[in-house]
Amino acid sequence: MHEKLIKKLKEKYNITQQQLADELGIKKQFMSDVARGKAKIPKDKFNLFIEKYKVNEIYLLAGKGEIFQDENATESETIELPLIVASAGNGYAQVDHEVIKVDKNQLVKMGFNNFKNFVVCKIKGDSMQPYIIDGDLLIINTESEIVDGRIYIINAFGDLYCKKIRKGINYFIMESINKDYPEEKFCRDEMTAINVIGQVVSIVRQLRL
């Protein structure tokens, strides 16, 4: 995932893989594996890339979006949103104690002005392909209304899912885009164990972050 980053760093800053390895405090062979796509940069080394080489945090985490930060962006143009992880598959629950820096202007252009109810959700699985793919980061509005046919992050019996919703008085259906996954229908008695976290309002790979 980070092989493109290593190539761009070498070009932009005129440095070698050995110099990068020395700065990170890792072995030359491991850096070589990163450059060939056989390994990833450890999370505890991200700060060096973010602060010194102005690499986007989003790209480091998910390999999506612009590699480098916008040099014209100011601190006031970015906001920090909480990061959660959900499944586009058979169920996954995780809350990372991390935040993601998001370009505020991009959200404003999409018509959003109040960000206090927004979170970023990292997707695991392929049940929403080809629209949402494994590793995508989604912007979630936790105060959106529920509308049939739209995509939401849902807590069902303790697991987080990314699914389309169809809802009635006596039923709740979670539907995948990938037809290899059957829909899941819950009856009225089971609906008390289901909580809609929020609506997917954007896919991060479609934003400049």
C-alpha cells in the first residue's frame, strides 16, 4: 500500500531508501519490502511522515486520497473526526482511539456546515462492492434521517455493518450491493438490538484530504 509513497518521497525530497530507513529506525530490508509492496509502514512511524514530509494521514492509514498535504491549506481549514471501523461483510466491531484530519472546505462544498455529528468509518470487507470497497474511509452523519435504500452504518447485536436499509413497522432489512451476500431480515422483536449509527454521506477516496 505504501510503495507509491516511498517512490514519491524519493522524487520530491531527493532522499534514498537507506536515509528513510535510518530516520525511521528500521532495517534497510524492511524499507525495501515497503517499497516493493510487501510490507506497510508501522503506525508508530506515521508522525515523521506527517510532520516532516507533509504526508496525508488518510493516505498513510488507507492508501486513499492525495499523498501529500495541500501546501496552501491552513489549520483552520481542517477538522478532526473520530475513526470507527465497520464491516461490509459479516459483521465487525471496533472503535479506534484515533482521529482523522479532513478537509473542511470539501465538506462545505458538499453542503455540510455542522460537523459535530460526523465520524469517519473505515470499511472491512466486500459486501458493498463495487460502490464501497475494502479499506475505504467513509464520512458518516450520525444525525441523518433514515430513508429506505440509502447506505448506513448499523450496530446489529454488537457488530457494526455498512449496508443499505429497508425498514417497516415490523421488520428491518440490511441489504448488500454485492449479490454474493444475502439480505438479512430482522423481525419486530429483534429490532430492539439494532441501532443505526448514521448515514454514509461521502467516500473519502472521492475527496481531497
